[in-house]
Amino acid sequence: MAKIIGGVATTHVPSIGNAIAKGLQRDPYWAPFFGGFGAAHNWLARERPDVVVVFYNDHGLNFFLDKIPTFAVGAASEYRHADEGWGLPVSQPYPGDAELSWHLINSLVADEFDVTMCQEMLVDHAFTIPLALLWPEPDSRPVRTVPIAINTVQHPLPSPARCLKLGRSVGRAIASFDRDIKVLILGTGGLSHQLDGARAGFINKDFDLMCLDKLANDPDALARYSSLQIVEAAGSQGVELLNWIAMRGALTGEVAKVHSNYHIPISNTASALLVLSNDAEAAQTQYRKAS
Ligand code: DHB
Ligand code: FE
């Protein structure tokens, strides 16, 4: 049976892709951000996931405001990136896992999540940058991916409670998938940021640190907010936190924090990284071995 090894959540700011392309990881501006990823790389090297299920939001590359699904699941054998206009290099296509995608879609619809099924889906920086951060050597990337896009752009947005339930449904579906694979859940975007309007540049460190704690220890506390309350507390793009909440929902085991990093700012964003194990006992054993 498939096994969920844990979850990672990270910021997806486009300029991170430009910094990677220019090799600026040790530059004083970037070092506090990129330096946070060493512990994630070590954990991934031990856990070696085969597939990554990515909760992210599209920013207008595949869906636009004229037609935007609340929840969309990729069901393709590969996902292409394209020029998004950020000056980002266009990535090579990402292999999919259509069999797992259809299992998730069947389980989600049976569980009353009427998702949009996408047999073709362009993926944007919210998908490509977190993968490049977690596997800096493209050849060492896990072979397969399943993208799940959550609308964080066109109101009305799904509620945090709904996104937590979506994640839980995905977690149950993966656990019932009859193939011996190790699955990582990824959530991208956030934390607090607002790119435009009167509050452009808005950041809320207290709220972000509270979210990092609740994501590890008490995700239901975040499900008590409405999405508009999240916009108010974290900014109009800070509501990308919904992707992190869905990621956490998919962790149906004994969750333990492996690592976190928080650094202000990267571009306009309070950047953060969170690594959660889905097996608290295994995480503790590894910690004892490493120390
Ligand atoms: C920035 C942040 C985002 O989440 C995004 O999608 C684009 C830009 C930024 O901080 O510049
Ligand atoms: Fe974004």
C-alpha cells in the first residue's frame, strides 16, 4: 500500500527561481532563505519519496479569472511549465502519475469533493519553484508528481475548514492506493504577503508564527478562520496558506515537526519552510541517530 512519509510547505516567490538560475544561494540577501533547506534535503535523502502530491495555486498560467475551478486535480502523464512573464527560465516537463491521479479523483468524488479533472495542465512557479528548492539537482528529483490546484485568487475562495477536509480526503485516498510507493505531500505559497493595493508590502510575523505552530500541532485551530479573515490577517496573497492547510490535512498519521525556517522578506513575502513527518516515532529515532 502507498505510505505518506510526511509533508513540506514552502514559499513559492518567482524571484527564488531567478536566484537559483544565477547561483545566488550564498549571497547575503538569499543565504538566510536557502540556508533553511539543508535540513529538508537531509530528511528527503533519508525518506526518498517516489511521488509528490503538490497543493498549490495557479496564478493565471493554466486557469484565468474567466474560468477558475475551486479544486482541480491533474491527471496527466506529464505537466509542462511555460513562460509566465517573470523572466523565469522555463523548466523541463514534470512526470505525472496518472494512475494515482485517477485513484485520488475517484476517491475525492466519492467523498463529495466534485473536483475538476485536468488531463492537460500547465504548472506555474507555485509548482516548479518548491520542487527546485527541495531537489536542487534535477536528476535527483522523485520521478512522479500529482498537482492539485486550489483557488486562492478569485473570490469566493474555499474556507480553511474545506481545505483541511480536502487534504484529509486526499490522505485517506493515498492510504488506500494499492501500490508500494512513498508519497510526500507539498503545500506552497505564503506566508503573509500582499502584492498590490493599499496594503502592498503587508507582512504579519505574529500571525505567521502562530500558523507555523498550529500547522504542526493543532491544524483545526486554523480551520476556525474564514478565508476572508486569513486575507485580513495575512494579506491578499497570504491566503495561499490554504495550500499549507490542505497539505497538513493529508498527514493522517502521528505528525511531528522535523524542521522550520522563517525569514522576512523574500521579495514582498514573509518566507517560510515547514517539514513535518507523518510518523512521529520514526522522526524521533532519526533525530536521536543524527544527534
Ligand atoms: C511574490 C509572491 C508570490 O506568492 C507570488 O506568487 C508572486 C510574487 C512576491 O513576493 O514577489
Ligand atoms: Fe503566489
